[in-house]
Amino acid sequence: MKMSELYAGVRAAVEKSRLIPVYARGHVGHSISVTATLEDDPKFSPGVDVEFKPGMCVSLETSYMGAEG
């Protein structure tokens, strides 16, 4: 499975909800490595054709935040 396919699946599942009809997230997770950045590439985003491989360590982030006012 490509990372872009996981992104599309997560987004479609979340947007079935009446509470979150538009899930405006640029990515829904990323790989984890030993670099100092918080979000390592590749990310689970549109257009990312990197395929998952056995042994990969990843972070799946399907958070939703909202504020009023």
C-alpha cells in the first residue's frame, strides 16, 4: 500500500461522519527515524507514492482540533 492510499482511506472514513464532513489535514501520519525533526518524511499525504515495507516504524495521526471564536 502506498502512503497516499492510506491518507485517502483515512480521510474518506473520517468524512463519513456528520461531525467532520471536511477533514482538512495535510497528512495523517509520518515515518519515525532518528533525525531531530518532529515529522519525518515520508508522510501519509496526497501524492506520496512511497510504499509501506515490513519493519517500518510509523506514527498514525488522525487528530481533529477545532476552536470557536
